[in-house]
Amino acid sequence: MSIAAVGVAAPEWRVPVASIDAAWGRSPGRGTLAVCRSDEDPLTLAWAAADRAVAAAGVAPSGIDGMWWGCTRPPFAEGPSWSTLAATLHLAPEADGALLSGSTHAGLDALLAAADAVAAGRVDTALVVTSDALLPATGTGHETSAGAGAAALLLRRDGGPARLVHTAHRWEPRLDRYRGDREPETRETYDGRLFREQAYLPMLGAVGDALLVDATDAGRWSLPDPDGRLARALAKRLRAGTTSAQDVAAADRTRLGDLGSAATLVGAAAALGSPGPLHLLGVGGGRATGCTVIVDAPVPGAERVTADLSGGEEVAYTRVLRSRGVLRPTGESVEMAVPPGSAMFGRGAGEMLGLLAARCVDCGTMNTPPDVHPTCISCGSTKFDVVPLGRTGTVQTFVVNRTMPSPFEAPLPLVVVDLDDGGRIQLQGGDDGAELSIGAPVDLVLRRYAVERGVPVYGWKVLTRRPVAGTDEEVTS
Amino acid sequence: MSWNRVAVVGAGLIHMGELFDQSYEQMARGAFDAAVDSVDHGFDPTAIDAVFVATQRGTLWGQEGIGGNTIPSAIGLAGVACTRVENACPTGSDAFRVGCMAVASGVHDVVLVIGVEKMRDKSSDEGLLARAAAGHPVYTRGESAPVLFAPFATRHMHEFGTTREMLASVAVKNHHNGVLDPYAHFRNEVTIEQVLAAPPVCSPLHLLDCCPQTDGAAAIIITAPERAADFTDRPVFVAGFGVATDHPYLHEKSTYVGLPATVEASRRAYEMAGISPADVDVAEVHDCFTITEILDIEDLGFVEKGRGGVASLEGETVLDGRIPVNPSGGLLAKGHPIGATGIAQLTECWWQLRGQADERQVAIRNGFALQHNVGGRGSGVSVVNILTTNAS
């Protein structure tokens, strides 16, 4: 089993920990946390990381026949989380896979389940996706550590630049962070010292020792660092003297925060760019798992990891509370005209999630969306090929709407985009729209358009393209 | 085209505004009485043998099942033939066109066209702004009313150098005209500086670039020319009309500096009337937003494409300008009670052609007044009606 490509994603927004502490009258903590806009969630982050991994591998999405997704907060506690993500990625219709959840251990669950399926020959090309956007209770200490991010790997049976060689497991029924049924927010560990001494250090220590039994090189480590101190303590414990602190990649903990089930792979992503052994540790729900990856050559996609995680529009705590739905206007919200459970959503789901157009067989015009266009708007033909629209283009015209009823959040840009490979589409902007201008290059990204009657509704939004800052030096630092 | 002519013998409206103390039915009764009272020789309402009701948003007053039978009872004509017509923002003007066809066909003798809209029984958030959640769950989500027109302003500014000052000049003119119109919702002057400094609504439009949400009603009585003498010695005639459509999604527009539905609707109306834009003495056009009037006067052929902003700023459309536009104050000042809007505009045209517009009377040289609406999803439907003093 080999790793063919890697991709990562994190929200643009960064909230300074000190601003949260200030609101609650505490002494200011250090660092920032990656937080979701109200239209981002673990599914949109999963899409972004997976899309980058697929692009880095240079494979056709239809050739991906399996997806294993680890996430503590899939958008539906019960519902079509996995298939919604598959539709946005255009996976093969017969694709295998699973959604792994239940604890922050889900990231390692997804990696090993996918690796087993590839090794067993059940699938040829598997996507491993880990994503999380932790939802802490407002005002708790947990709020100053919870972050958001995602990582994805593309696995193949052999021939890739990195390979999975060894695994180790431990379990003990220990309570770490948790949330009960009907609880929207994740509770912090009952007692941080108890978690450290009874769960984190002994279980991960034992797994780490097991990985090192046959190792000649202590190598590099990626492990979750829930509070910003535990990883360092574990590093000391693991073969003290052979593993120095800078070898422990803890998912860019000081800028992104705790990434939950995504922490291990996000932390490992950049390290996949340089050869050598790499040990991945995951913990959660009373389980600890480790695996060793041998990197033989740089894994495609690793070179842009640092740049892809370097976003950073600083936002105020109040904006975070608003996007999280804690601060909300009083009064009724406007209901979507079409209920998400209706037949219209059944007809339209694939074309909305897959950004599909009806391309006229006779004149080539892209008619969007297909199900309301039985007739070509240009030539009147009724013969079409349904194809995905391209995701790059330029602005034809736009507005930024500042007067919107709840549940809309102003400012809300609406943009008409001329797509580079033909077609034109009207979509919402995915940020405040401050950088929009006619002719500006833009990209389409997956976002959550609404949570309607409890159902998340996804579609594509427009972002003004920014220069990519990544260089080799940045990536390997 | 061969068609039997139609005469307008009465028209009237109620004072537009936030009519919190009037029901939908009471507004209808008021407009009906005003139209009846306007008939020169007196009018027995039992002469009406068909009614066409224009109401666009039954949802705004909580009666989604509104149909033809809602109005006759309120105006004392229960039992009369009555049909509701709905066609987005041109609902009132299209109901008039349908009424004209009923008369021209000879099927009906005396027809009442009445437009009524209760916009303010709901708050702004629950009214037109709630439109943002209607339509396609993704591709039109967030498309509140300004989004139908503001993208055209962005593009018009980009291509032609149109400025916010030029947009503002439309609001300044129409508010000035509204001061002279006793039926207008707003009866106050505004300055360019005030329009520029108003709170932003939807870039590049600010609050005074937008029409208000207004309750209102208007009614018009039409009949065959040979019957008109029973009611008046000074009838106004229908010279022509046109309706046209365009694709409904904003991303399907062939242009973002004009509205093809308006171009085509007016072409059809001009051809039916046998006139050109230069023959029009006065126009009541759809100025839901300042940019809309600039697009309109270009699309209707009054000024060259791209010159709408400059022409407005330079005063070509004021009461004594080259082509007076919206002497009533337009939607911006008089208000936009959707189903009533077109019929209120036609009432203004009727007054202007008969020389009854008092302080806002414009010079009538050729005897033609044009009325126009455009709207709907993607601004994809437009109606143009042309009235004339010429009997043939």
C-alpha cells in the first residue's frame, strides 16, 4: 500500500486566542485558531483537501473507487454525509468506502481502513479524508483550543513514493472529550491532568514504543496535541534523547488549533515531502493507534501544504460567534421556498453538488442547471451531454448585498462568472467580496449555502484568486 | 396588424404609501371609486361586464389563494366576470393589455382593470427581501430584489463610465416630481449629496437608489371607441402594446448593460402604434432602482445605449426636458405597489394626455404617452403600453 498524493485545507479565518480570553476576563493566551465561516464545515473542508490531493495525483475522479472519511462531526449525525462528499468529488458511482466517526480516533480509522481495502485488492485507488471543525461550548477553556482543518491522502496498492509499513494499537475505556446524544457541543475533558496521566501519555507512549521496536531511525512524528503541551511531553517520553521537540509535527497547533480527527494527517502532510520514516499517532475515545510511513521520495502535493495552511484573515471573536450561530438576530428566519426533503432536491442534488451543466450537443452552450433546461437557451436544441463545469473563471459582473434578512449574513456578494472553459454561472461569493472587480480571476469552491430545516445544503461559491505564496523553502521549514 | 381600437374613459388611484389602516379590499374600493368618479359624464358601475385584477404577491397579505373572485365583492360587483392576471412587476400593465384584448376582441364591452397590492402588512424582511430565499436553492439563493438590477449598474459603470452621481440624478428628479404629485408615497426633495450618502443596500445601490415598499391601488375603465362617447368627450385611445420575455437566470443574460425584454416589448408596441421613440411626448417607466430608469430610457430608444446616465444628469428627462420621464415621481417617489404600479402609471399618462396633470403637466406635442414595466426572475418580462389622444 502506497501514498500517491496529499492535500490539506483550513479555513481562511484566524481568531486570536487572546481575543477570546479577553471576552471572558481571562489572561491572554497565545496563538490563533482556524475557524469556519458560517458556510464552511467539516464537509466543505474535506472537499477542499480531497480536491487538492486528487489534483496532485493527476488522476481522474472517476478512477477513484473508494473513499474513507474520518470526522467527529459529519454534517449529518445520521444522513447522506458520505454520499454528499462523494458527489462533490465526482467519485465513481460504484465507489466503496465508509464514514468513520465516534471520536478523534476516526482519522486513523479512515487511514487504516482504506489501506486494508487497497491491500486486499477491493479497490484500486482510495481516498482517505480526515476533517474536523470542533464545536466547543461557548465560554469554556475548550473554546481557546478548538480549530478546524482537513487532510486527504490518495492511496494505491504500490508504486507510490511513500508506503505504510507498520501499525500498533492500544485501548482502554477512558473518557476524554465527548458529547452525548442531543448535545451540540463537544465537552472538554473532565480533568486535564487525569487525561494526560491516564490516557494520552500511557496509551500513545505504548503505541509509540511499539512502533520503535524494530526501528533504526526514530524519525519524525505527527500526533494530536489537544492542549498545546501534551505533544511535547510525549516527545520527551518517547525514547528520550532520540526524538527532539522540533521533530514533532503537531498540526501547526499554534496557528490552527486542535484539529481533532484531522490533526494527525494535517501534521504529517508537509513531512511527506521529504524522505525518511514518519510515525503517525492518533488518539480518542479510549483508543490509540500508530502507524509508520516510509517516505522514499517527495509525495505530490506535499510541496504546497505550507502555503495551503497559511491563510489568515484575522477575525474578531464576535464574528466567530455569529458564524457559529451563537449570536443570531432575534425574530424568524426566512424559509427556503423548497424544502430540502422534497423531490426537487432529489432531481437537483447531483447537479448542484457536482456543478453540472447541460452542454448542448449542437452548439456547445452550457445550460445550467440541467434539470430546468430541457431546451438550449442558445439554439433550441434538446440534445445535451451533462458535464461538470470548470471551476475557474473571471468576473462578468457582481454586487455585494448588505441588506439581507436572517438567515442570510451580510455582506453577501453575488457574482456572475464567465468560466474559462465555457459557460457562465451566477453564484454567491465565498467571502465579504471586498476584492471583487470586473475581469478579476476567480475560483469556485464548495460551501454550505444553508442549513434548512436542519438539513445542510451545499453548493459552489466564488472566491477572488490570490497569488500562491508557496516555495520549496517554505514547505520544508 | 388589424385590431379593434380601445378607449380609456376613466382612471384613478389612491394616495400611495404605508396604508396601515387600509385593507386590501378597502384600497381596491378606493381606487375603484376614484376611477368611477373620473368619468366625465358619470358612470354606472353595472355597465362593467368584465374585471381584470392585477395582484402580484398574494403572499404579501397572507392570502396565497387570491384569485378572480376576491375583488368584485369588495367593489359591489359580485357576480361579474373577473380574472386575476399575474406577470411579475409588469402585472398591472399586463392586466391592462389583457383587458384591452378583451375589448378589442368584442367579447367584452366595458372592462375594469384594477391593480391592488398590499406590501406593508409584512415587514420588509418578510416581504420583498424574503424573495432571497425563493427560487433555486443555490443558483438564485440570496437574490433579493436589488440583485436583479444592481449587477447591471456595476457593468454599466464599467463599460460607459456611468457614475453614482448620474444614478443619483434619477432619484433627485423623481423625488422632485413626487413633490408635485398628490398621490405619491414620498413628497420630499432629495439632493445628489443625500443620495450618495444614504446607507448602502446592494453595491453600487444605496437606499435612495431604491424604491420603497408601498401599499396602493389604481383602476382604469376601458371600452370600445364607439361606446366611449357615452362616458366622455375626451377619451384617450390605446395606440399599441407589447410584451416580451427573456431567459430567467441572471447568468443567461445576453447583456448586462440593458434588458432585452424591454427592447423587444417596446419594439412591438411602437410597431403596433406605428410610431418611433421620437414621437413619445412623455413616458412613465419602471424605475424600481435608479439604474433601471437609465437602462429603460436606453432600451426604449429615448437615448443612445450608454448615454442614459449622462442624459439623466444633464436634465434631458425632467418635466420640461427633451423627453420627460416619470412625471408622477415614478416608483422611486410615488411607490411600487406591484400590481397597482402599471395601472397607476397609465393613470398618469391619461392625465398627461388630457392636460390634467397640474403642476407636473408636460408639453404634449404628438399626443403619445408610453408606459413601461420590467421585472420578474432575471428581469425577464417586460410590458409596454402606448396611449394616444389620436382617435385613429
